[in-house]
Amino acid sequence: MKQTRALGPLKKYSVKVVLAPLFKIFECVCELFVPILVKQVIDYLSATDSSSYDWMEILRPCLIMLALAFAGFGVTMVTQYLAARVSADYAYDLKKELYRQINELSDEQIDRFGRSKVITLVNNDSFSLQTGVNMFMRLLARSPFLLIGSVVASFLLSPLAGAIVLGVLLASSFVVFLVMALTPKRYAAIQAELDHISTLGEDALSGARPIRAFNKQDYEIKKFKEASSAYQKKTMALAKVNAWLNPLTFALINLGVILVLFLTGNRDMGAGTAVAVVNYFTQALTALIMFSRLVTSLSKAYASKKRVDSFLSLTPSIMSGDIQEAAIKKGETIFELKNASLTYGGEDAALQHIDFSLKEGERIGVIGGTGSGKSSLIALLERFYDASEGEVLFCGKPIQDYDLGAYRKKIALVSQKPQLYKGTIRSNILLANPDASEEEIEAALKDSLAYEFVSRYEEGIDHEVEEGGTNFSGGQKQRLLLCRALLSNRPILILDDATSALDYKSDLAVRENIARRNLTLLMVSQRATSIKNCDRIYVLDQGKVVAIGKHEELLKECAIYREIYETQVAVK
Amino acid sequence: MKTIQRVFHYLEGSAFLAVLSFLFAFLSVFCKMAIPFLTGLAIQKVVDAGASGVIDISLYLILIASCLVAGSLFRYLYDLLTNYLGQRIVKKMRDEVYVAINEASLSYIDTHYHGDLLLRLVNDIENVQSGLIAGAGALFEGVVQILFTLVFMFILNWIMAIATILLTPLSIVVSRFISRQNSKYYKEQNAKMGTLTAYSLESLQNLEASRAYGLEEEKSAEFDKINDSLRQSAFKANFAVSWINPATRLVNNIIYAVLAFVGGILIVFKQPQLGLGAFGVGALSSMLSYAYQYMAPFNEISSVASEVSYAVASFKRIDGVILHPRDIDEGKEKIEGGVARLKVDHITFSYDGKRTIIDDFDVDIYRGHKIAFVGPTGCGKTTIINLMLRFYDPQKGSFLVNELPTSSYPKADLRSHIGMVLQDTWLFHGTIEENIAYGKLDASHKEVVEAAKKAHADSFIRQMPGGYQTVVSNASGLSTGQKQLLCLARVMLMQPEVVVLDEATSNIDLRTELLLSKSFDELMEGKTSLVVAHRLSTIRNADHILVLKDGKIIEQGNFEQLMAKKGFFKELYDSQLA
């Protein structure tokens, strides 16, 4: 069992991750030399008698300063390059892992984790981890080194100066980290309020009609104003904390300046040293602020890491078995459910103790009301879910023993959800069989009655499909899905209410076309007329099988079935 | 300029605070920039005193201390005030946008992308906050800081000040170059991130299809391709950003070294005739402090400048929503004693002014009538409902309630008499219980359950993990049929005077629909009802059936009469029995 966690992909880059901060340190050393050079100039100018000045004594330190500036810049850009490279590569690897995990987890696991949260992992969390790695490589060495370097350099200039710099920096650090410790909770609160505002806005737009029809505009506006006030309050709570940061660090640093000047006035410190120490203050403060940014971005990255970990560490509940080849024999049982139940975690089970079978060549119908468990039955057969109780057999063996692809490859599913991909009609209907010939395509289009509208497009089957297939009507989408299933050339066809948006005439025509194709057929429908010619019909009600039989038998024996049929044909 | 006027509109009532905030910024920057100046004077005094003289710099220390106190205080007030001001304006704008959305006509809502309107309500307003409000503050602060720096520099030594000004283009060019690169690659990265997100979302929505047809590998390969292109942009964006600090330090250090040299030389070759007699070590140290901070405001300004331009664009988008004409609602009458008579009086209507949807529609409806509309898709059934509830107003003719046109009643009054279930089911983000109780906010839990039972929603609600307290939304995993049942429960609880059902059971299976018919009969007992249906069996017992085609009534009568006519209605009916 391979265990990948959020930071796993970073291992590949460990050399670069270690190397980058070393380059940074070189730049820091360059920078720390600058105040010392300035001190030299000042000392020279204040100590030497003005008649014997030598201007080379001034030019030399200044030229060294310039050289240090360029050298520091050049070397530090190597770090910046490495950091940008590694963080982008790392984010790539991480997203790849996430996508792989999405494909491996079961729907149930993804639903339990939350679909919107999964998307957040792919964009926000990966991004904050990318930023975290980037900042880590760029600043981890720089900030502490500059901070400590300033203190050490000041100590070298004068122990007293060193003590002041140390004291001021400790106090400033305390302020910075206090503010930082107080903010994350407030940020989270603001985000939650903003999410709430977004939800209310979404509802106001999608519910424009009902809100007006129920005369709830004023009520909704009141609700919104409360939400926007709450948001305002939460942002002010954050601002009140953040507003302390600038003035307090400013005050502390300048307190240090006053102390240094005071000592200089008492002749405990030279003027050149004073100027150098004031410079170190400014440098160290910048480093400190940078360091606090690093910590913020690392703590964000850490929160993301935890979320990513919790997703990547999920073990897929639907694991592929070992049997690679599933041989379907003529006339033999393909699917068998023995006493199978399925719960989604609610009070009542969606399927309760179902016995069911499907033989090669059979045509089976399943009928029942909303929430009777029809779609849950299909979920068991496709193994989107595992039965919470009982057994699901495929060709006589537990379905869990098969490689997922091995038996799914035998089933062409037309699901209730019209799942189309952005692309063209061609790319969508050829998903499962990219090599289909033009004749096959045309036959499938005609059998699914998609031909009549597809042929009207100028580009024919190269007509564009928008995201989610929003440029097609419900009936058109269903016909395309049907066409896709027929083109897949798989021996078992499962139709999950696949023609509900077609009018009755088209529905009939589609059924006749399918019947000619000699497939093993499982048809789930709300329409009794659609399934009445099936070899066997299962009548489901509230998750239980209440009757099994042929149309005529059920009409006689099953009250529920009779009711459904009669309301539909409306003959009494 | 118009934009600026509009921005000032939102500052109304906050003008004093805004001026105060600028004043605080001005003062805090002044104090901040005065300290290096005073420090320089103090150091000069020490140097001038020589090795043995008496030094008294207490005056300077007191002045620095006052600057310290005043500077921190003003800075604190400034930070707090800008935030307060910004949030006040944000709230005002948000509330106005939300009110505008709720008061807009439906044609406005229908013809705008919802995602886009939502973006204005959430993100655009955030942009305005960070760009226009915080940005304006930072811009002002930056400019003031540069000005003070130059002023103090001129006071200290005009030659060095001019040298600094001559070096300024270096700061400007570098900071503009960097911020341009930055925003270019940042946008590129964002766009690619958007593509990747959309792709992941699609994959997540189509998981079932992908599993059923074994598309996992193929889709992973496609994902990797997009991911790789994002990787390239992310690298560029990261690298572009990482220039800022090193480049700033480089420019600062260059200026620093040059000024140190120029200053040193000026002290070495004293030129009293240039008015620089007093220039000494102390002044040089002040100069160098200024030089060290010189580049920072330029960076700030150039990064803020691009934010301000986004913010202006965002502001225009927000203002567009707020300034949109509101829905017209001028009725003053009151519907007395309920809706006794409802008449459709020769209505003609078109959504776009070109294609007529309803053509001279005329019908009389009395209290207690059950009226049904049938006809093929696009015949105008739903439009009639839209017109009756005044979501849209007809070009010719009108609905009459108790002899008066509906436009003479306030919309709220009219709608309070009507309960409806529309074709597009709507659930708001909230618990199932809250959703059912939407039409009757004070309903008890028992009443809600009762209504859910009547709508045959109770059993599936109890299958859900949280039962009645399960949080749902329009996008949550409920099937359309289940959502319709919840919307029906809403109306069952409301018990309205006029019931409107627009394809209210289109996604509910026949058996459940049959079970529902008893509840419907109860609900509609003695009430006026309008039903739009495509399943003809459900409207057999209507008092009057109107058959529509292309916006016109082509047949009408009760079920038997229409069947006997052997016309369009019978044709429709027979096709359902095939």
C-alpha cells in the first residue's frame, strides 16, 4: 500500500531545497558588511583632520559597497530561481497525486469528504503549499540570519550597542508574534462570513422567482444586511489587532535609536558606531517583518497540508480485485444479488435485503417510485458502492474479486445524470470506443434518435458540447448518452430512466431499435409501458422488492404495479 | 470623472473621516521622516564637539521621543480609520448590490449570467476595498513619503538631493518593470488555474461516466497536460515576484553607495560658497537613512497602481448593478376579500419584442375553478404564469383581478394570494425544515412534517443523514424529483388562496404522483388553481382545459368535450398511450 502525503513529492527535490538557503546566506553576509563600511567612512571623516583628507579613503569603501550589492543580487537570484522552479514542480506533482486519488476513491468517500472541498484541495490548498515551499526556500535562511547577524555585528562594534539591538529585536519579535498568534482565528471567521454572503447571493439569484412569489424580498434583504454587518464586525476585529503592528514596531525601533544617541552623547559610543547600529535596526526590522510573513504563509501551508493529508491518506474503499478476465457465457447468470442491502448513513436503508439476478440475453425491467432504490441497485451492479450487507456476484464470483475494469468493460451504462464532457459530440459519443467506424456511428445515432438533431448541425457530430452539455435540452442529452452506450459495443446495457425526457413516441422507437441489437438489457424506468415487454420485471417500493414477474402476471397480482400502469394509460 | 463622482457617492457621510484619515497619514509620515533628520543633527553635534567638548543633545532626544509618540499614535489611528472607512463603504455597497438584485426586474436577472452577478457581489467589492480604499491610502502615503524625503534631503544638502532625484528614474524603471512582469504572469497563472479548476470540477461531476467507461487514465493524461502548462506559468509567476525584494535592495544599495561617496567627497572638499558649510557627518548619516528607505514607496506605488486600475474596473461593474433601473411596482389598490375573479384580458406578450410568445390570450377564471394549460413545449404555458405573477408585464392587455388590472395592486399584495410550485425547483442553502417552512416562517416542526407527509417527501427525508435538519441547497445531491417534492411540501404548508402548479410533478414518478393526487385534491378544495402539465392523465378532472399552440388557445373545454372533438388534444393524449 503506497502512502503518499502532502509533502511526499518534495523528496525528489531535497538537494535543491537545502542548497537554496545557502546561496541566500551569501547575500546576507554582503548586506551585513554595508553598515560596517559606512562606519569606516564616518569614522574617517570625523576623526581625521580636514586638511589631510584623502578622497581614495572614501571611494574605496563605496566601491566595495557597490560590488557587494551586485554580488549579493546575482547570488540571491539563484536562490529565487531554484525556489520558483521547485515550488512549481512540487505543486504539479501534488495536483497529479490529488487527481489520481479522486479517480481511485469511491463516490461515497468523495461525497463524505465533500466535493467542493476536493476542488479546494486542487486549487487553493495546492497553491498555498506551493507558496509555502517557495517562501520557505527563499526566506528561511535570510530572515533569521539577518536578525542574528545584526545582533552579532552590533556586539562586535560595541557590546552595549549589541545589547540594545538584541533587546529591541526581542521586544519587536514579541509584538510581531503576538499579533500573528491573534490573527488566524479572525481570518477564518472573516472567510466564513464571506462564504455566507456568497451563499445568500447565490440563493437570491437562483431563487429570484420564488423569493418574489413568496414576497420574501424584504426578509432576504434583512438577512443579508445582518450577514454583511457580521462580516464588517469580523473584519474590524482583525483590523484592531493588525493596527498595533506598525506603530509598536516603529516605537520600539526608535526607542532603540534614542538609547543609542543617548549613549553617544555620554561618549559611551562613537558616532560611526551609532550610525551603523541605526542602520542595523532598519535592516533587522525589515527582516523581522519578512520573517512574520514567512510564518504566516507557512502556517497557511500547514493548514493546507493537513487537509491534503486527510484526503490523500484515505484508503480507497472500492479496491480492484485480481480477476482480469470476466467471461460471460451464453445463457448463464451474470449478476446475482443475494440478500443485499445498502445504506447511505441515514435512518432508513436505500435497499433492504434484495435478491436479484440477470442472465445473459435476458431483458429485465425494474420499476418503482422516487426513492424506491432503483438507482441504488445499479450502483451495486457497477460497484460504485459495496453492499453494506449481503453479496453481489458477477458470473458466480464475488464482484470484489474482479478487477474493476474487467467487468465494467462489459457494461454500457446510461445513467440518469446526463454526464457530458466539454468537447464535441464526437468526442463524447466515442469516449468508450474511439475507433468506431463512420457506419457504426451513423447506425448508433439513428438507433438512439440523436441523428435527427445532430444531422441538423452544420458541423454534424463535430458540433461543440459546452461544459455540462448546457447547450442541449434534456431529451437531446439523453439521446447522446444512449448513442454513447450503443457505440461502446458492450454486451450488457443498463438504462437508468434513460428516456424520461423523451416523448412517448420516441421512447417506443428507441426501445424497438435497442431490441434489435440483441443485448442483455436491464431497464430501470418509471414508465410501465417502457418495460412491459421485459422477460421479468422487479417492482421496487421503499428499498424492497415487492413483486417479480411478467407484465401480465404483475397486472393481476401486484397492486402497486397495476396502479402505476393504470395511471399511465389512464384507462379505468 | 463620472466614476470619481460615483465613488464620492459612497463616501457620503464619511467625508470627515476620510479627510481625517489623510491627515493622520500625513502626520505619521512626517514624524517617521523627521526622526532620521533629528538623529543626524544629534550625531553632528557629537562630532562637532570633538574629543573633549561638552555635549548636550537632550533637545534632540526629546524631539525624537515626541516624534516617536506622535508617529505611533497617528499611525495606529490611520490604520484603524482606513480600515473602518473601507469596511463601512464595503457594507454600503454590498447591501446596495443585494437590494438591487432583489428589486431588479426578472428580465434583468434572466438576461445576466448569475455567476457574473455573484462575482460582483463578492469579489468585485473585495477588489474595491483593497484597491480603491486601502490602495488610495497607500498611494497617498507613498507620495507623501517621497515628498518628505526630498524636502528633508534638500534641507540637508541640495547637491545630494539633486543626485537622488537624478537617480530616481532607476527606482521608477525597475519597479515598473517588475510590477508589469508580475501582473502579466500572475494573470496567466490565474487563467490556467481557472482552466484546471474547471477541468477538475467536470471530472468530479462526471465520475460515474468516467468509471463506467474506464476513462480514468485518459482523463488523467489530459489533466496532466493542463497541470503541466500551469506549472510553467506558476514558475514564471513565482520567479517574477521573487525579483521584487532583491531588485529593491540592489537599487537601494546603489543609491546608498553613490550618496555615501558624494557626501564623503562634499565633506572632504568643503565648498562654503555653495552654502554647504554646515554639511557634515551627521547630515550624511541622515542622508543615508533616507537613501536606504528611498525605493520602498516606489514599489508600493507601482504595486498599488495596478490594484487601483483593477478596482476601478470592479467599481464600474458594481455600480452598473446598483444603477440598473428597478422593477416597476406602482399599484396602490388592495385586493379586498380575496381573488373572486381572475380574467386574462386579451394579452399579447413577447420577451424580446420580436417573437410573439402569447398572442391575444383571453380567458375568464372564477373562484374555485381548476384550470389546466396543455400544449407542446414552447407553446407559452409557463409564460402565462410569469405574466400572472407579474414577473413580466404584457405589451398589450392585462390580467384582471376583481375587475382591476393586476398593475393597480402592489406586487406583494397580488403575490400574497398565490402559492406556486414552479418548473425550476428552488431550494436555498438551509435545512430541509427551513426550506419547507419558507412560505410560513412560524410553522411548527409538527406542521412541517405533516406537510412533508402530504407531499410524500417524509420517507426520503428520513433516509437522509440528518433527517429534517439535513442542510441542502440548490446544488446539493437531491434528485430533481425529490426537490420537487420539497417544493410541493412548501405549498402544502402554506395553504394559499390561489394555487399555481407549473409542471410541478414533471420529475416525479407516476406512482408517487398518483399518491399525491389525494393531497392535491385536499389542497385545491374550493380554491382557484392553475395547473400546467405535460402528463395529460393528471388533469382529467380540471374544470376547464386550455390547449395552447404557438401562444394561442386552439381548443378549450373539459376533458370529455376535448376528447370528443378528436382534435389536437386527442392526438396529444393518444401519443402518451403508445
